[in-house]
Amino acid sequence: DEVLPVYQTESLAERGTTAVPQAVSADFFFGKRDRAGRPQAPYPPGGAALAVPWYLAGKHLLLRLPGVSPRARTMVTDFAIVASSASFVAGATALAFVLFVHLGLTPRQGLLAALGLTFGTPLFAYSAWYFSEPLTVVVLMVAVVALFTRDLDAVPLRHAVVAGVARGFLLWIRQPNVTTFPAVLAAMLVGPGDWRRKLPTVAIVAGI
């Protein structure tokens, strides 16, 4: 589950394509070929696209540090790509803190709750692997914070658009993330406030 997304990131950074011929060369290909015959990973490229800056940082910054051998390129760029997961977990923690404080916790309580979420769940373990869960969680938290840190029947249009885009982007990370859509929309409807006044916001989030 890590290798082909790493190859996707490398291909996007180096060749501007999602094709992963290096997986075929390494005898590690288990995706499908597109209509042009190019080998493609079975995962959407959203996560790989967002990890490109980390790959480039590894290639152009870390590899130039004193004492780092050019022969370690693969190890260094892989390390940099995996560091994106840690960054996404940190982002999710920060957004959770914002949400908890809005829900009425003191800053100290909110910080402890956010740290508990991070270190008391698989998020901490996932931060050291190049899996899709850290990115999924931080993108979902963007949608949640955009919607649930204000009255749901008075959510500004820009916040609804941000939540809708974030919700839609989840499909570009992994297809099973579609299961989060009903949960978010249901939470919007059953939350405080008149559900009829919230329908326009729900429609925007669902439609995008």
C-alpha cells in the first residue's frame, strides 16, 4: 500500500504523469494499464500529488546536506515522502484543537484532547508510514472545522464551498472515503438549528 503511491509521487514530480513504469521494472505492479497501455496504480493520485513538495524537498534540499551520499537518493526521497504523513497528522491535530475550543473546552483542555486524539489513536502510528489515513483525516477535519465552528444555519458561502471541495477531494485520496459523505451531511442536518434553514448549505456541500 505504500510502494505504488511512492512511485506515483515520483512520477508526478519527475515526469508529470501518474504512470508507474518503475513498479513494472521492480516486479511490484498490481494496478491496471490505462487505454494508452501505461501502468497505473489502483489508487487515485490525490495523495501523491500533495506529497510532491516533500519529494522535491528531499531531492533538492536533504540530498544536498553535508555528509549525505548521492547514492542514498531513494532512501532520502522516501523519507521525505513519508514525512508528509507526519505533517498531515500535525495539521489534523491543530484543526482538532480549533474544533474542541469552539465546542467549549478551555485551550488547555482542547490541547490535551487534540493530543489525546493524536497519540491515543492509530494516527500516531500512521504518521510514520505513507498510508492515506493521515491525509484523509486532515482533509476531513478541514471540512468539519469549516462547517461546525459556527451555527450550521448561518454558515458563510465560502465555508460551505471549502467544506464541499474538501469532501470531494477525499475521493481523490481513496474511493472508500465516499462512506464519509452521508455521515457529514447527516451531522449537519441533525445538529443544532432548524434543518430547513440548513438545506442550502447541505446542498452546496453535497453538490460540490
